[in-house]
Amino acid sequence: MTDTAQPTTAPPTTLPPTSAPAAPSTARIDLGLFALLGFFWGSSYLFIKIGVEDGLTPFTLITFRLLIGFLLLLTVVLVARERIPPFGRIYGHLFVMGAINIAVPFSLITWAEQSVDSSVAAILNAAVPLFVLLIAAVFLKDERLTANRVLGLVAGFVGVVVLVGFDPSDLASGNLAGEIALIGSTISYACGAVYARRNIHGLRPMIPAIFQVGFGLLIVSVLAFAFENPLATQFTPASLFAVIWLGLLGSGLAYLVFFRLLGRWGATRTSMVAYLLPLYGIVLGALVRNEPIDATMILGTALIVGGVALVNANLASRPAFTRRSARVESAKPRV
């Protein structure tokens, strides 16, 4: 999230009915796809880092990866003969989703990774469910803040502070700009999840996905041609491989896996893929780029993942405040 996208689309507001228990072989396939989905999105942070370090400018990298992902999704939609919604207000909502769920977070993450390790980006973006709950409590009347969720929010945000550090001298000198951009991308993904719950209804899952990717591609490509020169891009083997990986896997195949699991498992269980992002991010960053792993990173990761677990725990708990609310399905960032 990944890129997410975070793809990138939040779980749909209208979910298919829960299916009967799967056969053992099917259940194993679903578990394998779940691990694969975490790898697709968790590895995206590494390949963004490779792309920007090998000379690709942020908007140009995003434009090429979204173009590849869009073409793949378009092929699937055409082959499946998915029904396109009639023209109306829904397209305005999908455009907003393309902005806040793809264009903004992708841009912030890619820009941030020019100065921040890919593992740190993966860890910070795993905090999306925490921000979803916080924002939903304000904008969704049915959002329920229970004691365990408040505790999870506190633990997760402490983890963010531990990981980022927030040294006043670093803040004054601008050394935390990358980390702040990553937090901004996490908030943007969370806003996208809440916006989708309020405004995206009655669509088959692949339709929001392709339109959000398409609108995100439109927005970012305009920015690329306005501020960069994508047609003059000189690809190296590493940067070309990074863009293809991000487009086919992070912005294409990951969505197909995501929506299969969404239909079989539901949004809550599928959103648990957020737990895998820091693990893949840390391991791949260390193995491929020798990014450091220290006690601060481990502690911050544990607090964030533990906080997300508490937020999603289905515990019998009274509301922490008098205002009652419905459970919000946490959306993972699609990078």
C-alpha cells in the first residue's frame, strides 16, 4: 500500500456474501495468494527506491508504472466483460479516489524514497488502519471507538514517533521531510478508505480499481509532462526492471489477487495483509540494499503492527466514548 496500493482501491463497501468453508486445497491456495499479495505490495517500496536511485524522477516513474498496471487491468476488465457504470456522479467520486488513493500517496512515497530507506517507507505505511479508524470516527456516524481500539491507536502512533524520531533539530533543518511525506501518504490512503465507504456503492470490485488507476494515471501524467520530461527518460536495466515490476505486480496482478481474496475472505481478513508489509520491507531492504536494522526500527515496527492488531481485534469491549459507530474495514496501502 500498494502504491500501493495502496493499487489501488479501498475494500468495497458492498461485499459479496461469505462463502462456505473452502476445501483444504483451496484454503492453501488462498493462504499462498495472501502471502504473495504481501510480497507484491511489500516489495514495491524496494523497487521504488531502486527506480529513483537509478535516475527516474518521481512523476515519471509513477506514470510508467500506472500505465502498465492500467493496461493489465483494462485487459482483464474487457475479457471479463465487466459492466461500466452509466455516466453520473459516481465518476466524480472515482476521480477523487484516483487522486487521494493513488496520485497523492504514490507521489509522496516516491518523492520520500529519494531520501528515506525503503524499509522505513514500508513500516510507516503499515499504519494506514490506525489513521482509517481515527478519521472514520470523525466522518462516519457509525464508527465505534472501543477501549482496545483506542489502546491500539496509542500504541501505533507511539511506534510512528519511535520510528521517525522527531528530533526538533532535524525538523528545523528539514531532515524529516521524507518521513513527514510518508506519514502524509498514510493519511491520504486512510482518507481514501473512509471516502470509499461513504461514496462508492454498488460497483463490482474491479470497476473502482481500474477507474482509480486510470484517473491516477491521468493526474500524475499531467504533472510529469508539466514538471518533468518523461519522453526523454533514459532507462537503465535496473530502473526498467523496477518500473515493470511495479506496473505488472504492484499495480496489476496484486489487484487481481486482492479481489479474489476479498470475495472469499471479506475485507477485514484480507486487510490483515498490512501486517506483512513491514516484514517484507525490512527483509528485502536489508538483503538487497543493506539497509540497517536497529533496535529503534524493531521497536517502532512492533508497536505499529501491535497497534493495528489491537485496532482490528474483535474484542467484546464497550465504546470508549458515548458516540457509537460501525466497524470500518481497514484498507491497506497500495504502493
